[in-house]
Amino acid sequence: MTYSDNESLQKAILGKFRPSTLILTSGERLARQLKHRFRLSQMAVGETAWAMPQIMSLNAWLHKTWKMAWPEYRPLNHLSRLVIWQEAVNLSPPPPPIDWEGDMSLLESLDESYAVLVRHEIAPEGRGEPYTTLSTWRQKVCQNFERLASIQRAFHPAHLPDCVKKIIQRDEIPIPKQIVLAAFEAPSPIEEKLFDVLAHKASVCRLDLPTGKPCRIRAVILPDRDQEVKWLVEQVTLDAQHIPLNGIGVIVPDLELYLPYLRNTLNEVIGPSLVDNYSAFNISLGEPLSHQSLVLAGLLPLRLATEGEPRQVLLSLLLSPYYGRWAEVRDQIARADRIWRENSVDANIDHLLRVAASRDPNLFYLIEGAPERLSNVYAPLRTRSARRVPDWINILERFWNELGFPVIADQIDTSSWKYLKDILLIFKKDLRKISLTLYQFHEWLKYALARETIHTQGSEHAGIQIVGLIESRGLSFEKVYVLGLAGTTLPRPVRPLPLLDPEERGKVQGGTPESQFSFAKDAFQHLLACAPDVTLIRPEQEGGEPLSPSPFWPDSQESRTVDLWNEPNGVWSRIVWLSSAYEGMKQGEHVAPCDPPLESSYLPRTISVSELAIALACPFRFLMEKIINIQPLEQVEYGVHPKVFGSYIHRLLGLFGRSLCEQGLDESVDQEGLQEFLKVCVDQMIRNVAQNPQWSVELRRWLGERDKTPGLLDQWLRIEIERLRKGWKWLKVESSFSGLSFPDWPFSVSGRIDRIDYHPDKGIVVWDYKTGEIPSKKSVTTDLIEPQIPLYILALKEHKVAGITQNRLEDRTFSGGYISLKKWSSISHQDYTPEKETWEVVLKRWQEVVSDLGKLVAAGQYPAEPYPVSRTDKKEKPCEYCPYRPLCNPLLRT
């Protein structure tokens, strides 16, 4: 018997209710909706008590009936099946190229293939000649499985319909006189045979799913999935003004794909859960237990032991709010991370604790804790040998107990803890005889937790209902939206089923394109029966690539977009951040008043060249960093930090250069002798860090490897020796200067010049070593944003450099530039002599720029404005990586 829609179907099902009637449905969701509908109907006529009809899903009835028969054999749960599959595979290892290392996905594939074959009455162990090597192997493994299961007096639950059919045929259990089979869209062959037996033993009425013809059907196309979900949420929010929330259904053929979009947008617009965990919407697909915060925290000790004891995991354990031991000292323990990163310690709990103890003994005692030290509690997890699963669970539970796990925060944590304990009890029972390494135990536990879902929000009887395609069978709503109706979601791709041969795939549902299309066609027709008003939605593209529509997409369609900024409506005003932005846009631009000028007494009387460069780039940063002394937290990087590398190179070349200048370098130098002396200087410089593996790598980069790539310092020394042979001399190394000032400067400038060279014909050149990118000549001579070289030359000309007598500077030309030491292949001396003008003209402009800056800061003005007095047009660069951006007013930036 068929009906026009699911509303009529449900009324007909409940109309069949009698005290002796059993109503079986294809799914749990329909059974629950029918029970709820029955309760509402009884209350509507004033009843205060009533007998509930026997309504249950076929699967629930099969398990209940089997238990009533007091059988000798039991159906295996999922975990028990995987254990037997593993033993079966170990008895018959897979053929190449399959790599069997306890792969859970292979066990899952075997279990799925077995169930599919049984439901379609195809012998998993094989009856004829197999087509492929893989199917031959599968048949052997299935034979092993059945034999091992039989030894345990158990069987695969896919056989349950056949088992119940046999006990009914033998009249071993009573069955109701009247049975209603509701909404069975495509029963498997093994279920059809059960239904035939039921029809011989009782009066059976089959009420099939209707093929719907809704009063209104609408097809809407959106640019992409994000827009698709936004438009959907907008529509259901508007619908909620005249339709009860539980009268609105959203059917999503690929619910897992759309889940993140739906959760984010619905929570933003409609809001999170209300009291008692109820919500204005209900998504039927629960969240994996493995994603819950409490469970993730509980697995941290296993991760620590199986992932090589990384610093990040240990820190996560110490700072986790789910462990009570460190609740009062967690803020102090956080310092440990900086200590570990500064010492380049990334793994090994012994090493991590040792470094913490040497750098901060009090911090070490806080981490170890009392009365039982962390290292002692953790020690049993470090063993590499296999243990029985209950033993691993006992070790894990002892770890939790000693460290105060779990600290429960809310109802979700309570549910997560209950589910986690239940799974561990199942492990203790079903895996009690299994020995696993800790890594294997961790993998099994993660797999079980990922399969278990937990419902954290919503109710099936209240709020907008969001369900998958299969779950929507027989459900009834006032209005339905079908989301994501693209060609890849309905019909779905052919089921892989790699362990079935071609003949077997041709016999199972979804094993061929024709079968999948036929199933999708029927499912779409049944879907249209869920409501009198149906809206189909699909995205136009994904990742820039066009998406084809489902073959069931109507010819007539309309295109829509959601523009939150230019075409907003009342729905989007529910989003807090968006409504705040709207208000801000209405008020117009508002520039906060500037702070009063800072007293000139705060301005230092002397600043270094590097500090002057900061002030030129941004006076506000100079104020924060050099006057108020607010220092940014340095980001600790892996390997040798570029700043540390630059510092060591400068100190090394200073040590090397000072020694040689005292000896007087000229063109007669001994190259081999200099190379040996350079190595001595290197050894002396890195003595304290030589044991660090990262510095060992850096040392090879500096000195090179024999008969291989030349080292950075070797290459530099070769180039310097060539210059010496061309008449250049090192006049001074690491020359300091101070007191550089002019009448209109409110401060003096000090600094240190890396090296000063002299040539009888070419004059004097000041050099600055650069281990990073060198500034452009334009930035030094035209844009006036890099003051280093010009101020060095000014210091020489004004006789401010210590150790350089005036008579050595008379009648000399001056220049300057950078020596690039970033990598051996690009070592060079970059002389920045201006091309179209003299250094005198450039230096005059630099005096003016520093004067303009001095007037600005002397007046107490430190604007958050990049390069306020320089001649450059590219003013955005200083803000790109500035650590003080959160402190300055963006509206004051130009």
C-alpha cells in the first residue's frame, strides 16, 4: 500500500495500531518520530495515560528477539569482530602489494565486505572459482573468521535476520499476530526472506515509502557551499516566524561534508544550546568522541609515549585544564616552554626535565609535583614490550588518578567521560586476551573513539531538524530544504568494495553505476514526500571549478547570492560581530584625539645608529621600545636564530680582524696561515654551543666540507685576500664613535663601525657586515630610510671615530657600503657611492632628515606614522612585522 506523502504514511502506520500489533520501521529515527507523534495525538484528545504501541526499528527488533530465544550463540559487537578479523588475517596474510601491519582500515574493509555479501546472500567464503588473487585471499580470511567466531560461540550480526528467521520457522518464540512493515525502501535479500517467513506466521501489512509530488518545489543555485549554507540559514530563520521549528527539515545527502559550514553558521545566527542542552536546531550527525576536549586530554600520556615525547605534547599535558595536579601553578609552568625552545630541546622527557631543572629548579619541582613524581607515574608507559590490554588500561587509569584527571567543566565533559569509561570497559572485556604494544593499543583506542559519536546539541523533537538522506526515510515536515544537490552527492559514487570480485559487485546494492543511479532515483522521489514545500539547493562551483547538478535537478532554477555587507537583512543582524560592524559603518570614520605631547626630558641625549633607524621608520615604535622600554616577546625559532647567527658572525670577524690589524695586513699575507687562524677563532667563538647539533650544522656551513661545497668564511677570506693584494688595507676593525651631532640635532648619535678600509688611490671605505638582506642603494642615498652608512661616514668626517687620527683622514675621499655574508655564493662588497651626485650632497640631506626627526620628537610627538620625515613613497613596510601594532591606533597610520 502506498500514500501520497510521508504525513499520510505516518497517519496510516499509527492507524494500524492495535495492542497486538508490532510496527517495524527501516530506521531508528522514523520509529522515534512515530512514537512522539503518538504521544502528541493522545495528549491532544485529553488522555493522561496510555499504552505505547510496539514501534521499533527492524535491527532493534532482531536483537531483542534473538535474546528472547536464549540462544547458544551471540552476535559479535564491532570491536570483537575486529579482534577476530585481525587473528584471521594473521593466519592468512594478504598478498602483495598489501602491507599488513595491523592496519585498521583493512580490518574494516573485510568486515564491511563480509556484511554486504551476507545481506545479499552471497557466500563470503566463496562457492565458485574466484576471479582475482585478492578475492581468493578474502575467501580464506572469511573462512578463518567464521571458524574463529564459531569457537567463541558467536557470529557476525549480518546473519541475524537469517538466524531469527530460522527460530521463527521452528516456532521457538512467539511473534505478534499482526505486523506492520513500514518504509522499507530497498530491503536486502536476506531481509526479504525474513519478511516472507513473517508473512506465513502472521498477518503482515507493508506500507512502502511514497513517491512525493510536493505542492511547491523550488530549485536555487548559489555560487559556492559557503553561500549555499548562508542562504539556507537565512531562509530557515525567516521561515521560523510562521512555521514551528520542528516543522522545518533540512536533508543533506552529504551531511559530513556540510557539517562544519552548518555548525558555524547556525551557531552564529541562531545561537548555541539553550537550557538543558536544548537548541533551536538539531543536527543528527553527532561528533566523534575522539574530537571531544576531555578525550583529547585523556589521550595525551599515550601520545607523549608513542610520538617520541615531543615538547609540545608534554606542554599540552602540563597546561591542560583537565589535569588537576597543576591547576594552581599552570601559569608558572608555562615558562617552561620558553626555556625549552631557547635551549633547542624539542623531545625526550628526561632531557626536557633536565634542562628545566638546570635553568629553573623551582619550575622543575612544580612540573614533577608530589607526592608521586610525574616521571615515576609516566615510567610504565615508556616500555616497548607488549602487554595485555587490561594492563595498559590500568596503567593509563593510574596515570589519570595520580594527576587528577578529569576535571569536569560542563555537561559535555560529563557525557564524554561516561562514554570514555564505557569504551575502556568494553576493551577490558573484549580484548582481555589480546597483547599489544603501547602504539597498537593507542591506535585501537583512537579507532574506537573515532567511531563512537556523542550528541552535544539539540533534540529530535524540538528545533530545526538537519538529517542525512537515509535517515530522512518516512519523516514528515511542513517544509524541507535539500542541501548540496550536486552530481557528486546524488547519486553517490559507486561503493569501492575492493575485496569483491566484479560478479559479486554486480549483485550488491551500490556496487555498479546503474545500481547507484537506481537507488538515488528512488531516494530522491521518496525525499520529495517529506513535505508539501520542498526547496532544492546546490552550489555552482567548488574551488573555482564548476560543479554539475544532480541528474534529478529540475530544469527551472533561480540564482541567488548572499551579500552581508551591501544587501543585509534582519537575519544577519543576529550576528554580534556583523551588527557591530554595521553600527560602526553608520557612525562614519572617527579618529581618536592624539595624546598630549611627551615632555622633552624623556628624549635620550644620546641614541645609537640602530635606535635612530627605528625612530626614522616609526617614532611610535621608538617611543615604545626605547623610551617606555616595552619589549616584545621574542619568537623562539627552531635552529640557529638569524639574529644569533648575525651576532656570532660579527663577534667572530671582530676577533679575527682585531688580531690581524695589530699584525699589519698587506699583500704578502699567508693564505693557509690565515685559514688556520680563522678556524682557531671559530673554535674559540662557538666553544659553549659546539655540542648543540644545530650548531654542528652551522659550523659546516661556515667552514665547508672537504672536497665539497666551500664554506661561507673560507669564501669570504679568499675574497678579502684578493682585495689585500690589490692594495687595500684594513685600517680599523670594530671602531666605536660617539658625540656625533650638529647644531639643530636635539641628541647625539653613537655607534660602531664593523670595518674601515684604506686604499692609497681610492680613499677610505666604511663597511658593515650583513648576514641578511642588504638594503638597496636607493634606500641609502635617495629614499633616506637606512642611516647606517651615511652616519658612519659623517662620524669619520667629523673626527668622532676612536683610534683614527685626523692626519690619516686629510685629503681623503670617503665612501661606504655593505659586505654581504648571507651565503657563500653571494658574498660581495657593495660600495654605495652615489652615481649622479657626491657623498657631500647625500650627507647634507641626511643631516636635514635627522634634524627634522629631532624637531618632531623634541616636541614630544611620536606619531604611529612610518617614515614621517624620509623621502620614500613606500611607507607600509615597517608595519608588516611590527610587534607594536596592537598598541598603536590604526586610524593614525598614513
